[in-house]
Amino acid sequence: QTDIAFVCVPTPGTDDGHLDCSAVLHVLRDLYTASYSGICVVKSTVNVGFMDMAQKMYPNLKLVYNPEFLREKSNFTWTVNPDRLVLSGNDNLIERVLSVYTWIDGIGTDVPVLRMRHVDAETAKLAHNAFIAVKVTFTNEIEHICCDVGADPNTVMGVIHADRRVKSKEHLMPGLGPYGGKCVPKDTCALIAASKSAELLQKIEELNRTWSGEY
């Protein structure tokens, strides 16, 4: 009997690089079977094209995509204080979803609301974590180069940290090792699987697996 149902279920990576979205489909099927009349807000990370496919499968469901951008270690804090809200779907439905984010101060001003098509939101979510993968891999490569030439990797990266265009040092710290966690690896692979043009990301994933001892 709720007005809005938030779908937050796992979408693990698969051997072919895509995301296993079966848990999301299972929830949507149950809601569809129950003739749910509220808004279904999918927060799970999904493959590119998933939301349009789901809408065709379950035409009577009111679907909005609202991907999470959280740090695993600080998921509650980042939910309370998000950097931005990304939403795709019908504008009227989006407005209703935004109305429940009552705990966020400055929504639409201090906290930007980014509205877009499903395919844009799906790609943006994957690209966000793929960018983290690029930053971590870049830092690891600089560290390896520094070891080869006798330079101090912290001093070298300190020069990069000092650039006003580099806002976050978090993924640019030597000594942290390859990227990992639940989201960054699988989302990077999902973006690679979505396009034949992801040559840099393919190489980054290969390097990360090598440094992780997976090869």
C-alpha cells in the first residue's frame, strides 16, 4: 500500500562482464503481479538498457531510476548528505520521488538534481565507478614508475594533488593497491561490456587484475 517502493537489491558481476539484474527483475515481477500502483524506484546499479527493457516487460509499472552514489564505508552518511541526485523517467514521477527526500537540505541548489534519460543515468552510474577505476590504476602505475626511476611516489602525486582541477585526493594516494570493493570492479566491467570502444578501460581492468594477482 506504499506510494513509493525503493528497489535496493544486489546486481553482482558476471563472467561475461555484465551485471546480473535478475534480483531486480524478480522484485519488479512481484510488484507487477501484485498490480502495484505506486512508483518503483530502482536504486540498484543496472546494465545499460535495463530500464527501457524493464518498462517494456512491465508496462503498467511506474518506473524511475535513481542510482546510488555511495562510498561503501560511509553509505549511511552519503545517503544523508548526497553530492547530487540522479533520476531518470517521467518528470511527474520524478517530482513525487523527490518529495520524499525530506532530510536533504538545499535540494536542487546545494545538492543538484540531475534529470536525464534512462540510458544516460545507467551509463553515468557505470562511468562514475569506471572513473574511480581509472584514477586508482593511474596512481598505481605512477607508483610503479617511481619505483623504477627512484622517485618518491608521494612527492610525485603531491604535485598532482596541488592542482586546482584535481578536487579529490582519495583515489590518488600511493600505497593503497589495486581498486576493489563491491561496485567499482563490476561496474567498470559492465561499461566495458556495453561498448566495443572501451579499450582504455579494458587495459585498466587487465592491469588491475595483474596487480591483484588474479592472472
